[in-house]
Amino acid sequence: MLLRQPTSVSEAQECMAQGAVPIGGATLVWATWQRDGFPELAMSLRALPEANTVEPESLGAAVVLHRMDDRVPEVLRRAAGSVGTGAVRRTATVGGNLVGSSLRCLLPAALVLDARATVLGPDRPYETDLAEVVAKRHLMLGLRWRTPLASGYRKQPAEAGGPPPLVVATAVHADGDGGQRLRVAVRDGYDVLSESATCDAGADQALDLLERTDIGALPAGARDVVREQVADILDALAGR
């Protein structure tokens, strides 16, 4: 297998045109390659500057999870810290988790930040929403978002080898009218759903509105965790 490490977007596009298979830390594909055979040409974005940024409102797809610190919102930092072991977090990448993983532990966090993804198309990079990235498995260069007023993340304990643990991510954003809007994303099994509600009148109002969305159809235990997380984030924000 030949591994290419482009240092510019144009080089990355050339690799794509040549049929290079994108890899991140290869934590999710190595076993498959050992079983089914290695591709002739692979590509890593580790040397591409655009894919390695760690900033308050942007994050590169090639950034390994253990590099995510207080430069990024709490919800993203805690999501990254919940993935696997320390050894996995030193190898696994943002893009690999969002695009290559079936669990996508970072996806709820990215959704509540209302993040947009920059992806590499055949002709040029362009920005799109996360739903398209997940559905079409684009080659992602990075994420951009708006800084929230507050955010939080909770991942329920789970037994090894069992079903995926419940994840609830929350973030509060200032809206254009001087109010506040709460975004909630839940991973229940392998499914991720995201909803939002105004929260100017506090947790009770926000929870009542969320109950009228798909979040209201979640199992009772999952809804309890959502209620706890919503109350926690809004109480913390009110106490500032």
C-alpha cells in the first residue's frame, strides 16, 4: 500500500482523482484491511494545514481526539474525552469519528453547536451540513460553528460489547432577537436526533417544547437524562 500525505488542497484533490482511500488514524479500518486486503493507494490529511486546526470556532478533520482542549467548547472536549482509551484518542481523528465510525460519538456535540462541515469535492472545497456528510461519507476537511453561551455532554455507562451507550449533548446559543435557544442532540442506539427550543423562560418551557418533538418519543430513561441535562445547563447559565 502506498500512503500519500498531501500538503495542499490541490494535492489532496489529485489523490482523490487517483482513487486514494482516505484514512485518519486507521483505527476503524486496519482490521478490515488485514482481513480483506490493503488498498493500493491511501491518503492521510495529517500534513494538510486546513485539516489540522484547533481553534475556538473551528476544528480540523485530521486532529486526533486527545488534542482537543479548552480551545474548543466543553461539549466537544468532553465528547472526545469519552471515546475509547487513551491510546485510541491519541490515534483516532475527528473526521474518522464523524464519517468512518458507526457510533459517531462527536456527532451529537457537533449538532448542538450547529456546526457546518467543509468537505473536499472533486473541483473545490465547499461547506455543507452534517447530515449530508454522514449520509454521503464525504472527505471532510474540518468543522466550523458558533461559540455557544454554554454547553454540556453526558454519556451513560455501558457494558463492553453491549449496545451503544446513550449520549445527550446540549448547548445554548444567543439568537438574533436577544433571546436564547437551546439545542439538544441524543444518540439512542445508533440513531442520532437533534432538536431545538427557545429557553428564555427557563428549563420548564424548554422541556415542554422538546416533549412535542421527536425527543418526546424517546424511551422514558432517555427522556429523564435529557431533562437532567437541560436543567443542569440552564441552571448553570442562570447562575453566571
